[in-house]
Amino acid sequence: MQKSHLIIGAVIVIVLVVGGLVARQMIARQSETTGLDALLESGSAHLEAGEYAEAIADLEAAVEMDPGSSEAHFLLAQVYNRSNDLLKAADEFRTVLALDPDNAAAHHNLGVTYFQLQDPVAAAAEFKAALKLDPDDADTHYQLGATYLVQALSGGDPAAQVNPQLLEQAVAEFEAALESRADMPEALIGMGNVFIQQADYAAAIDALQRAIEQTPAPEAYYALGEARARSGDTEGACEAYSRFLELDPPATWRAQGEQSMTALGCP
């Protein structure tokens, strides 16, 4: 059975951790000069506002002022990641870990960055390192589960065989995420996508409907359409795909949804 490429893309919600209040608390603990504190405060504010050029200017100046400041490197790594300068982000997160090896958030965010760089093996290693330091973190369990899912599907190659062991590992991580945070729809969507690959369509539909009750996300409706179509419920699949299109997904997703509806003969 050919796998849907969108299943892989839709399940992955990138979660960078530590920002906002936590970043300000980190800054408050700084024992460096007032000038460094001011740069960190300003850079953090620009980062939260999405003003990435200004944030980079402040935080690069902070790193130059104090190369040993893990807080400055961490914030700079975050802004590089959010501005899609992923190689620089990875370098900065690695610097944070060289200065502060027990920084679970840096391990998590380096894992996210490796994932975005399409290196799931390195990403999984960082997520595992983060979980050793913070075993109950729902975001890290979710991201590790998403990484296992992508690995199980061979990165989206429809001709490759699905790895059942990695699917089971993905489910275990999504379940761990939900144990820590019950209202985590992205973990339910991840589980739904795994169940589709395992041909357990009833379980997939249940997980995806629970996700939709929490957040009516387009990813959930697309996967629900896939699950219903594969279970033989054409009417239900058409309804789910219609709701998916109503939520104005990105153009590539929309095209795939429309193709699925055409294949099913949806009105």
C-alpha cells in the first residue's frame, strides 16, 4: 500500500523549548556586566516579537562580549533556528552544550535542528539525551516519536518498506507525551498516523477524532480522511477531506487533498 507523503509532513510540529519568561529568568541570573544583560534582554524581546535581524544583531554582540555565556549562545541559536539558518543554529546549540552539558533544552533544540536538517539519527540521539535529563518532558517525547515515525517511513520514500519496530517506538513516545500532557493534539495526530501505517484504522480514527476535539487542525482532518478512506468509509473520508480544505492548508497539502477527493469520487 502506498504511503501518503503528507502524513509525514503533517505530523511534525516543530517545538523549540525555553523562551519568553524562562529566557528572562535566565537573563536575570546573569552575573555579567549591565551591558551584556541589556543585550540579552533586548535580543530576547526582539526574538519574541519575530524581529530576527534585530535579535541577531543584539545576540551576536552579546556572544562577542562574553563568549562563555551559555544564555547568549542559547538565545542566538534560537533566533538562527527561527530564521531558518539551521547550520548556524546547530553550531550555537553545540556551543551551549559544550558550556553546559546538562542543558536539556539545548539537547532538545539541537535535536529539532537536526530533524529540520533531515538527520533523524542525530536528532533522535539529542532527544534521548534530553530525556535522560528531563524524563517527563512531553515536547521531547513527542519530537522523538515524530522522529521515529519519519525513520519508520524511510523519510517519505513510498517504495520503501515500513519499519514496524520504529512504528512501535513512535507510539510509545506519543503515549509518554500524552501521559505528561493529556491535551496534546499533535501527539494524538502522530498516533493516528502510526495506526494508519499499522492498518488499525479504528484506532487511528479514534485518536484523530480526539485530536480534533482539542484542536480542529488541518493535519488531523487530512489523516482522518486517509484513515476513513482506507477503512472503506468513502462518505466519511470525503467529509474529512472537505473539512481539511476548508481550513486553508498550504498549497502542496491542498493539492494532495484535492487529488485524494478526486480519486474517491467525492462531490
